[in-house]
Amino acid sequence: MSDEIRTSKLDELRVVHQPLARHDAAEKIAGSTRFAGDLAYTGMLHARLVRSVVPSARLTRRDVTAARQVPGVVAVLLGEDVPNNEISVDVPGQTIAVGALKARMQILATERVRFHGEPIALVIAETEDALAEACEAVEVELEELPVISEPAQALAEGAFEVHEGGNLLAEWRIDRGDVDDAFARADLVIEGEYTTQFVDHAYLEPEAGVAWYDDDGVMNIRVATQVVEHFRDVAKILGVPDSKVRVIAPYVGGGFGGKEDMTVEPYLALAVAHTRRPVRMQWTRNESLLARAKRHRNQMTYRTAAREDGAILAQDITIVSDAGAYAYLSALVLLYSSVHACGPYRVGAARIRATTAYTNNPPTSAFRGFGGMQVVLGYESQMDELAKRLHLDPGEVRKRNALRRGDRLPVGQEIITEVQLAETIDAVRERAGERPEPSGPRRAVGRAIASNMQSYGRLVWLNDSAAAWIGFQMDGSLTVRCAVPDIGGGQASSLAQIASEVLAADMDRITVHFGDSALNPLAGTTTATRQLLMSGNAAYEAAVMLRDQILGAVADETGHPLESLAITPEGITSPGGVTSLTDALHLCRRRNVPIEALGTFFGPKGTEVTRDLEGDRLFPDFTFGTHLADVEVDLDTGQVTVLRYIASHDVGRAINPLSVEGQIAGAAVQGIGQALLEEIVMQDGVNLTGGFFQYLIPTAMDVPDIETIVLESGEGLGPFGARGIGEPPIGPPLAAISSAIADAVGARPTTLPITPERVLECVERGVIRDEP
Amino acid sequence: MSTIERRDLATTTLTVNGRRVTREAGGHMTLLRWLRDEAGVVDPKYGCGEGVCGACTVLVDGEPASACIVLAAQCEGAEVTTAAGLTGDDGALSSLQESFHRHHAAQCGFCTPGMLMCASAMLADGRSRSRDEIREELHGNLCRCTGYQHIVDAIEDAQGARR
């Protein structure tokens, strides 16, 4: 099932491919959606963390006596109060002397803190006021230790160890062909160094949740999360069977990868287990910016060997990422960087060396694009420079090198679906037309394109699967149950559309029960642009099974051949006429045919991941696209205005074109924010970015309309031939914006964010194209 | 039951979405906390606590305000409208809300109640705004999902319908 490519003729689609308002939209717009922090229980307590104020220290004394005496305080917990205070992550492909590397971290630090903001104590109180007072009263004495603030410093000989055993967390290598020979034969070599910054997800909903024991003694945690399967991790921490913890994900106020790791879950569970009362925890924006994992800062060195006609002969790439203080998903993120490092191009030979190191910076982990996006700045800047040096059209150079079906990535994976990269290049350039004129003297305009590829679906080595259950009610209305967390991308709504399409059910009569680890079939994480592929295919399979069960029952009853029957909005049609759906459902009951079905979709399989990456298949498939940016630069102030922004991706099939446009526009703006504005600023391990007044995400004034052009090859591995689109559009803005600035001022910014100061440095170095 | 210390047991009375509500409000209690924790009106959201993100935007006597940086006691006697107050008693969406619905202006929906109140204030003065002017007035309301343009589309359309 898993390798089949599904396409449908467009004129046969009734609900899928329609720009429908999402089924969750009305409640959100009415203001009646209850997010994780909106629920309150009678007798509910409040919880807050006491965090380290320094980045690196030994804890010499922790005293909670005074805090416990604050009126209204119910409990103050330390690491010693946690049943299993240490959790460990297996880091795939990485070994220590014997066996897999297990990266450990504590829920509440007992002996040592490794980053500014690391949790030390958990305070639980009747009121927010008591909470605030008690947190102040927790006494922590510490002895400061050396601070490792850069990966290079971390990896230096004899460096202070952030973790015992050394600061190297993970490394990956890809070797394909004879790189040295290719460089010897090359007509030209392009060299570049590129640096990206720590970025925060900055969803509008800070981390929050409410937890309670239900009447069966099951720990219930209703939390803003992308992963309800963390119930297993919570069970481990509490020392109870997995079946005794339930995680419920209501509609989430934005995720972008920042709610992929646990946030409030373990602390809520500990507080409830300890007090046996309902507890709410709401992180402040300051805590969210301070202590939740960030996007990796990457240092990337590219050497590109090319022929005179623009063909890329080889890439020689080094990537060093800052893993921060704890492992989280850094090793996997770096693996994505490695596999995506050469972009959507055929590369004769490649040598890729990637390393991630522990530092005393905040932990880094998942963020939309997951390591596959920082490298776009590298490979697309190189591509642009190549075009410039050869006096070739930037679109033409990309088209000459573009991957096609049947080509292999440097890692060895074959591209098995049609690649419409050239079509996306043509689409954005046709739309863009003439380049704009500067709006005045001392202003310069620039235009650039940037293409990318981004995997959708998890690493195949993870043996991914998802399940969905669909059942008719006796009145013909439809219930879909699937534990998919809905983080705002329409994850639940898409399932309703798929079920509606296959079963001819009215969208208004479909209810999707989602995001509940106990009552719904598990669908895995809403991460890795995987839910349409995974839960979408699971729902599709369940719907097809259910349809065939009902048609089979009608065929048996009426004697008409199965192939002559169809399920339509009017009922079950056959050569003999129409059987109403409700009659058909009663008929199923009579004939012992179930009117529900469980579909399980298994992702593609692949070889094991080792440090030396090599395999026929590491990811299910990829999504390709191209963006175009027009910018104007104020040559005196360095201010950059994005005049126009056009984005095109082949999405295979748009299940809901409005949702697709929304994903592309939102990701493009988030990417523009990383290109121009955003940075978590660290100074010797101290996080200086404490609020939204310092962490600038794009406002409505900072960005133009994002013009989206959606191409549909029908070639994706998702239902109806859909590809994933959640992450792919966030990569190109980094390069489209920096290359457009380079086009305007004649010198290339290579460090993000491209602040006015950095633009002015380029203005000084460059030759202005538009200056009279 | 452990002892709960309450300071400043003063009460504040506000008219919230047409309903008169009297609840305790310590001298330091923000309007946002009063609405959410005391009055049970949870559609204004906590996003930053420093008046930057706009997720808590409500109308106080018709004027948009960030409820996280206004004290409840300061608003004594005021009429407060939140996004839920735009919805009719029968659950029917207002024309502004309908426009948000039509234009797919909510993705995760967390910024939406604040966006709606900022937009309501814009529509209230009867002036028609260009897209750039709409964007300028939305600058105090952050959205991380949509890239803003479906929200701008919805407001532009709603002001057209109003004319």
C-alpha cells in the first residue's frame, strides 16, 4: 500500500480540492474554541517552575522551606520528589564506546544546570499570587562553572565538558563520487560561508495545559502539544503503566515544531500526582522565549565545483550546528540538514560533513523545516553566485541542474515522483513580470528567486504508522476518530474532507474526534509534514473499507454486481435504482456487516541509519518549490522593504486549496521573519531576549501580500496524490531575500538576520545596480 | 483546605458583552486576568503579557485596549466587548466574523479574537481603508500562522459590505 501513488481525475472530486471553510473555523471565529489554557476546574491549583538564572553551574544548596510556608502554597517539589527524574533519548546512528548514545536530561535539575532557564523546582499553589511569592522564596545557591557559548569552543581540544563524555553530540557524513577529481576538473569553484541564528517559534499561544486524575485513576493531561504519544514519556517519569496516562490535545494555538518535545506535561503530571487535585500550568512569554528549544544556529561552508555550462560537478559542504544544553532532536535535525544540503539538484559528487555540539545555550530542537531549511541559504546563495559568475540566467542554471524522477540524491535515495521544479521557476517569474523601479534616489531594488526541496513524512527508519477509525451513525451522519493533533493547519478538517469525498457524506454531518491518546486510534505526531501523508492515508483507507463494506452488503442483498454500485450524496446507486443510505445501514445491521472501519497506514520502510549516511530511501518523498522576492533597500539606513513576494510549490493535489495557500503564505512570512528580523540573542549563555518587545516577528506592516501559485502534479504519496506542504515553504525566503538584497546592492549578506547594519556593510562592499 | 490569603478584596463591576458582572479584583489584577479567571470570559488570550501581541485585545467603551496591561479596577463601570460578544445570542456570526470565515482568516485561531476586536474598532468609524492602511492598523496584533493576508482580505471585504 505504502509505495502506491494515488491520483484522481479532478472532475471526479466533489469535496476534496474544493476551497471549503474549515470545519473548525466557525468556533474559532466565534471566540468559543477552548484552548489548552482556557479550561478551569473546581479546586484547581496553579503551578510554576523556578528556573536557573545562570547558564552553567553546580547546585550547592536548594532550600524550599520558606517557599512551603507561603500562605496558599500546597507543595514545592525538587528533583528528588520525581519518581524517575532522568529521561534519556537514544541518538540514532551515534555510538559511544559500546552501544547507542543515550542522551540524558533531568526533569528538575538536582546537581547541575546547563542553560539559563533550566527548571530546578516546581511550585504548586492555590492562587497565582501565592505562586509568585513562593517562587521568589525558593532558595538556590550555586557555584558557577565555565560557559561554553560556541560549538567551535565546545569541540576544541580540552574544552570544558557540558556533558560528561564530551561535547560532540552527533556527526553525519555523506560521500558520493570522487569530489577531489571533480574540483580538479571544474571550470570554476564557488566558495561561501553562511550563518543562521537561533530562532523562536513564537506561536501566539504560549505553552499551557490542565491536568487531573479521572475517576479511574488515569492521569489526564489536556495540553497544547503536537504529540499526544508523550503519554508514554509521562508514564515513565511517574513510574506508572503507559495505560494510566492520557494526553488530550485540544486545538493548538500554533506549533511549528515548538510543541513537539514535552513542555508543561511532566510538571503538570507531577503536580497532580503529588496533590491529587487538578492543576493548571501556563508559561509566560518570557519563559517560552527563555527556556523552550529553539531553531539551530548553523554554520555552513559550501564549496561548489561547476562546469562552464552551469552544471554542478560537486559539492563539498561542512555544517556545524549548536545543539544547546541537551540533546532533544538535534541529531535528527542535523541529519535532515545533511540529506537536504545539496538542494533539489543533480550533483555529480558530494562530500558532506555535519557536526552538532553541546553548548550552554538553550536546547535546540524541532522547528518547521527541521534542518532542511537552513541549508537553503547555503545551496541557493551558491547557485545565485554561480549564475552571476557565468553570466547565466538564475532560473536557467537551476533548471539545468534540477532533479528529475529517477535521479538520486547524494545520500543514494532515488526520486520516485515527478519533479516540477522548472514549472515553479517559470510560474513565479511569469507572474512577476518587469522588475520594479526604485521609489526614489539612494534606493535600490533587487530581485531574486530561490528554489528548494523538503521531505514530507518521517525518516523511514522510524517505521511510521497512523490509524483512523470511521463509522456511520444510524442516521447517516459520520464520525471520524483519529488522535491527530490539530495545530492550526487544518489537520482534522482534511480528514473530514477525505471521508466526505469517499463516502459521499455531507461535510456538515461529519464530526472529527481528534487529539486524544486514550479514546482515538493513534496517528503519530503532527510534525515532519507527515499528517496528510499518514493520517490522511489512514482515513482514506478506513473510508474505502467502509464504503466497500456497505456496497458489498447492498450487492449481496440486491444481487447487482459490486462494480455496478456507487455511493453518492443521494444514496447507494445501482442498476436497479437508489437505496437510501439509512436503508443501506439498516441492511448492514441485518446482514452482520460492520458500519465502521479502522484504517492503518504504514509508512515506507528503509535501511538503518548509521553515521555514514547511505541508502535507497531515507524519506518517503519530497516537495519542491520556488519563491521570488522583490526588495527595495534604503542605501542610507539599510532598511529593507519586501515589495513583492511570490511562492509556488507543487503540492501534488490540494485537498483544500485555502489551507494550502494559508500554509504557503504563513510559512513564507515566518521565513521572511527569520531572514530579516528575528534572533534569540545570547551573551555567554545568558538569553537576552525576554519578551516580544525584543523578539520581533513580522507584523502586518512588515510583509506584502504573499502571492501563491499552487501546482498539482498529482504525484504525491498522500491521499488523492497530495504532497505535504506544512514545512516546505519556509526554506526559500532565507535565500530569496538575501539574494534579492545582493542583487540590489551588489554584495551578498551571508549572516542572518539581515539587519540594517549588515545591509549597510553590503552597501559598502557592493556595486549598486540601480544607482544613477 | 489550606488558607488562602486575599489582598484588596475590592470588587469591580463591568458590563461584559452586555452582561453586568461583579467580581473581586485586587488592585494589581489586570483586566485580562479578571475576564479570564474571575468572569470566565476566556476568548481574550494571554499571548505576551506586555501589550505587544494583541491577542488580548478587547473594546473598553468602544476603544481597543490590550487587556493584559490595563487594570480591571481602572475600567470600573465600563462596557467591555470581546470577540464572543460579536456573536449573536443565537450563535449567529456577525458580518465581520462571516467575512473572516469566508476568507479563511483563522488558522490556529489563537490571535483571532484579538484580530476581530481590532477590526471591529476599524469598522466602527465608517471610514474605508486601503489594504496598506488596514495593515498599518493591524500592526499591534501579531499572527504567526496566516501571513496576515487572509485577515486583510476579510477586513477589506467586511468594510465593503458595510458601505
